[in-house]
Amino acid sequence: MDIKKIIKEYAAGPSDTHKKALELFQLAVKCFSNKDLENAKKHIDEALVVSESLGPFAERKYVLSVAGDIYSVLKLHEEAAEMYKQALRIGASYDESDVEILLSLGHEYSSQEKLDEALLKYKESLEHAERIGDSRLLGRAYANIGSTLARKGDKEKALSHFTHAKKLFSEINDGEMVARMDSSIAHYEL
């Protein structure tokens, strides 16, 4: 995911508060591109403060998730993980957006080499994706579990998860992800 896409999606937000937070996110990205980490973080913090006035929990959760996405793209994994954790603490209903946040949080843990914590988040996302019946999210959860297991050295279980993910992606006609799973399977079968 790239920052321009994150901000474009966020710009569709309905309120003036969204627009103000968007301006602050854009300033943060500009600061990051100029290697001004201190001001970038300041602008993200300001966007989070502005978003505190958002009434519905869903909007506040969304702002935290966007901040996590921006931090993730910028490889600030600890900050991203914290944003995702805060988003999940806001009335988690474990719908599709919460499963996405769990997957993102797992990715941040994985990026920090916290593989056991990553596995826990991926398995939690798997449970909720199964409950809501979302094959795309299920496939992503299985693929992420497989990748993490492979990094931990459990190639047999990793292959099983990649195979299951491939089946799910095939069922929803996601050719790109099927190809990725084929590549992962071929890599670990050797």
C-alpha cells in the first residue's frame, strides 16, 4: 500500500474533521519525505487530537488505522503497531475492518521480528474471518500464518497454510494471490 492511496481513500471521509485530519496527514507525509521525522510525528499526533472530536467510534478507529497505515509504509513499525492496537481497543466488533487491522498489526509484529505475537494476531484474524465468512481475508490470514511459520522454520505447516490460502484465493478468482501462493509453495517444497 502506498501513502497516496491511503490519503486518497481517507479523503472520502464525510466530515470537516476528516478534512482537517487529512491536511495534517498530508503535512506529515511531506515532512517524512523531507526526512523531518520530528515534525511528521507531530502532525500525525495533531491529526489524532483533531480526530478525538469525532463522535462515532468508527470514525476515530478509522483515523487510528490510517495513522497506522502511514507509519507502516514509512517503516515505523512500533508506531504503526501502537496505532492498530488503539484502533482495536475502540469497540472492536471484529467486522471486516477489524480483521484488516488485526492482519496489519500482525504484519507490524512480524516486521519487528516478534513472530510469536504476529502468529497470535494472524490466528485471531483467521478466527474472525471464518466467523464473518470472508474468503479474501481468510486467504490472507492463512498466507500470513504460512509466511510466519516458514520464518520460524516450520516448513511443513507453512506449506499446509499456503495450500489452504491458494485454495481460497482460487475460489474467489484472485489470480495474483494464487500465483503468490504457487511461488511460496514451490519455494518451500524444495
